Amino acid sequence: MKLIVEHRGRADEVVVDRQGEVWLVRVGETDYEVDAVTVAGTARSLRVAGSQYEVDLAHLGDGRYEVSRGGWVEELRVQDPLAYLAGRAHGAVAEDSSQTVTAYMPGRVAAVLVEEGARVAAGDGVLVLEAMKMENEIQAERDGVVGRILVGLGEAVEGGDPLFELD
């Protein structure tokens, strides 16, 4: 699974793959082998490259997480690559304005997950776009109402084509 993790003003591509009991995690060009166990509630015990870490992971909503260890606290935002790139292409959108979400790359609409008029929360899937032999769930970047769905099931789209409106 490919993700974009934003923190401290930068964005890193992170690829996560589970192999048995171990997670293989690539951050940029660096690979890590991670063994993770939930200790209690949001507390996790992590073994990364032979070193042990106890961390607390709290989901804040809107793809944001707070990671803490001892007195250290870091806030991260995790997004799928298409949502991240779409957000960068359109810039920040005010909560009370309409947003047209566009395709980042050519693909085919594999599924439409909601109907027009559906209320969605940030992170809810709206449709699935198949691009480069991968299915990518296109999520709402903020809370809102799906105004219009501008594509149909099976329809081919090009990069920049409008997919749906979020009011």
C-alpha cells in the first residue's frame, strides 16, 4: 500500500507491505522491517531495525494522527497519493466552498461508492479509480455533501478530468 505522510512541512512517500508477522516499510529510499504489537488501547510496541519503541497513536480525524513517545509528540497526516496530489493541484479549499475533485492520472472508474447528495466525512471513499493496474479509492478531503458525480461506472478519464463535486 502506497501512502503520503506529511509532517514537519514535508511529504514522504511511504510504501507498506505485510509479510507474515512483519511489516516492510519503505520511507523514500530507506527500507525498514517493523514488528508492531498493540499493547493496550492506542499504545503500540514497535521493533524497528532491532530497536524497541513504545508509542501512543491517536487518530485525530481527517487523516491526521498524533504519535507520542515519552515527552515527544508529532502530528502526521496520512493520505493516499491521488488525494494528496489532487489537494496540491487545487490548493486549500474553504470548508464552506464547493470543490471539484479531478483525476490525477488517466484511468477508469471502477466503482462509485456514494450517491449524489450523500453526506461524507473527510476520508470517506467517494469512488474508485483504476489507474496503472491499481485500484485507488478517491476520498473526500473534508466533510461535506457530494454535489454531483461527474463520471459513470466504467468511464475512462484523463488526468485533470473532473470526477465529483464536494459542497
